[in-house]
Amino acid sequence: MKKIILFLSYFFIIFSEEHLKASSFKKTFLEDQRGINNTFRKCTVLTSKNIKYQSCKGIVNNFDKIYLNNIEGAQSGEYLRYQIGAETSWFLQFGSYFTKDNIEIGGWIRKDDKKLVLGAFDTKNKKWIATSFNQELKSQTNLDINEIKAYINKASYYYQNALKIENEILKISYKIEEEDLSVLKNYWWVVILIGLGVFIVYTQTRKNIPKLKKIEKIVTQNQKKEINTNTNVLIKFYRGNLSLAISYWGFLFSFGLFASIISIILEKSKDDVLVGLFSIFTLALYVYLYIGTWRSAENYKKEKIKKKLGYGWAIAAQVAMVLGIIRFIVELLKAFK
């Protein structure tokens, strides 16, 4: 019983993908059509649980910090924006906060004299609620001086924070790239396992090369009688004719872990087609690995029963596989919510 518990604990440590995640932010890429004259712009998107950063570059460059939940005094859906203006704009750049009430609060650098205008603009009614320029306070909505000052203080605060968005995006992107490299460095030993797996497959499938005798010795004498000597190791695995140790650790563990790491790396790429194709391949791979390992466990049980010995390792392997399937279904249901 202790061996089974130890085996299952190790299984969960190895196959838990939480410690493989590179960052709390997920990096994706897209194109929008919000440039001048509906031109396309390339965008980088960094998404976490509470915040989404979006950097779009073209004739007009936008850097947005969008709030997905009510945090930092902001409401869900509101956002900060730093924008570098186009040639036709009256401003060189601006940094402002967009509220759910269609109020834009921030600062604009004028193109003609390079001076800063702080203010709050009602985008729905096209009126300046409050402005501050050359130490002169104004309002097109008849606010008193204290109300105007309150808006100007907010405008200064939002303007300064909006100027930081571009640097925040660069820092997070650099951190993600750094942690992706860290994942590869921490799992250098996987390369060795995969290299061993490739070597086994190569030597077992290439013509005129003798098969590995060590693997043949692991296969029991009773199984050898039923195996065609020309059958390669991949078919033997699928039929369950390899030992449980080779099937679980050599195939299910090593190939499964390799596929998980590649999936995490590909999720951060901009090639959705490649990610989709690899997901289909991974699903097919797991079906193949689970069938072969399950059959190997069944053969292991039969062999041990004939010898009147315990077969706890076979039960442990099958329980681990069932738990893995349950986890996959749960994660799949979460993804569709």
C-alpha cells in the first residue's frame, strides 16, 4: 500500500502543469483594423486574471491597460491608454483613463507648442468638463472651481500612470521570455529522455539493425511466444507486450511530459493553426499512450496472478491513468465555461 501511495504522489508531482507555467500573464498576438483609414495594426496582448495589456503599432500606436475586474479603484471594462498621435491629430501624444460613463480623463501634449493640457472630456456629449492649460482652469459644463480642481488632480494622476504602460508591457514580455527559457533550462533532462526514446524508436524501426536485446529480456518468456520477431517496439507497446516499467516510464511519462512542455510553449506563440494541430496530435498521442500502458498493466496483472504474486503496481498505474483522464475532463469543462 505504501508503494502505491508513493507512486501516485510522484505521478501528481510530475504531471501537474501548474509548476510549468511561465507567467501569470499569457502572451498572444492579433491584428486590428483601427489604424488611419482602417489600416491594419499588429498587436501584442498580455492577459492575466485581472488585467489585460494591449500594445498595437501602426500609423497610430496605442498602449492600453484594460481592467478585467474591479481592482485598483477601477471598474471592470475601464482602461488606461497611452497613444502616440498621427500626423493629422492636434496632439503629439496623450495618456488618459476611460470610464464607463464615457468620460476621458488625462493629459494631451499639444502639437503646435508642445505644452501639456490636463482635463476631462465627455466623449458622448463632446464637451470639456474641465481643463487646465497655462494655469488657467475652464469648464464647458459650468462646474465650480473646486470641482474643476478635483478633475485636474485626477487627470494629472491618470496621465502619469498612462505614460508607464509601454514600459510595463516591455517588462512583462521580457519576464515571460525569460521564464520560458527557465522552463527549458530546468527540464534539460527531458531532452535526454526524449533522445533515448528517439534512439529506441530508430533502432527498432530501421531495417538491418538488430533490436535492442535489453528490451527483449524485459519481455516475459510467455509473451515472447506470442510476439512476431519482426514487430517493432511501437507496435509491441500498443499491444501491451512491453513491461509495465517500460510502458509507463519510457512511453507514457517521457512522451507525455515532453508534449505538455511543448504545448505550454506553443500557447505563447502567435500561430493558432500550429497550436490547434499540435493539440490534435497530443490528444491522439495520449490515446495511443494510455491504450498501450493500460494493456501492459493488464498483462502484468495476468502474469502476477499466474505466479500467485501481488500486482499493486498495475493497479497504481491504472488508477493514475483514470485520475489523469478525470483531470483532463475537468480542465476541458473549465475551458468551455
